[in-house]
Amino acid sequence: MIKKITKFRGIAFAAVIVILFSACGVKNKSADENSLKVGFDVDDTLLFSTPAFQKGFESSEKPFSGEFWAVVNNSDRGNSKIKKKVLQILEKHRVDGDEIYAITARKPNGGEGLKNYLNDALGIPKSNIYFESEGKTNRLQQLGIDIFYGDSDSDISDANAAGIKAYRIERSTASSYQKKYNPGKYGEKVIKNSDW
Ligand SMILES: [Mg+2]
């Protein structure tokens, strides 16, 4: 009886995993297939980071100056929130043996703060975190990223330009950033309910 229950639990667990992967549009891979390289945007994708940006705007630094970015890049800890839906997606990829990258459009000033935070909070290797304020296409190609997740139109168009699969992460309605946001604009799949 116990054996039967255990077996049933095992089957049910496997079924749930398969359903979750299908729901995310991630193909199941056979064990001998190579793992994927998966990239995530940071702001409004991995993190609800409006509070970190507010710290920047509240500081005496000129908005979007190097000093401003240094404040923002050191304000995620204790302020930004990890988006649970995206964390689930990241964890599924990790379980599947995929390599996780973060590629942000933030400027790199004070970037060690963001790298340390993403490493501590999400286990992303610091060497897999990149600052690309001039566009992400080249970096996506250079790293050989297979799938990219992002909230902004440019995340999707940059991934399209790199010839890779892109998924749109829904931006929180509480985000202070309203620009470049037209989910489904490129026919990409939109991942809903991705508030934190
Ligand atoms: Mg973003």
C-alpha cells in the first residue's frame, strides 16, 4: 500500500513537472541533450526594482549619471523584490541543468553591488551578469544564449535580432517604468501574473 502511494506520488510529481514545463513553453529535453543557456533581463523581469530606482532619484545625483547608477546598483538589497513567477521559471531551468545569465540595460557604475545581490539572492554566478546599456543583441549572440526573458520591447526585439527565443515577462502595474512596453508586439509569448 505504502509502495503504491509512493509510486503514485512519483508519477504525480513527474506529471506536474511536465505540465509546468509545457506551461512555460520550455521543451522537455532528453538526458543526453546539451543544457540550454538562459538569459534574464533584471529590471521588471527578475526584480521589481522600482524601489532601487527611487533611491537613485531621491539621492542628490543627477538622474542617469554614473553616480546615479552607482546608487541604483547598490540599492536592490533590502528594497527590490524578487518576482516570484520569474523565480519559478529560473528554478525550473536550473533543475533542468540550464546555465543562468542576467543581462541588464543598467550602466555598470557600482555594478558589483547588483552582481553581489543577484548572486546572493538568486545564485546567478557573478561572471554571468552583464551590463549592456547599448543593446543586448551582441552579448546574447556572443554568449550563445538560447532563450531570453524580458519585459521591455527592446528585450524581445534584441532577442529576435539575435535569432533566439524570447518570452515577455509581464511588468508589474506598480512599476515606475512605463515606456517600451507592448506585450505581444512581436508575436512573442507573454508570461502573465508576473507581479512579485
Ligand atoms: Mg526590464
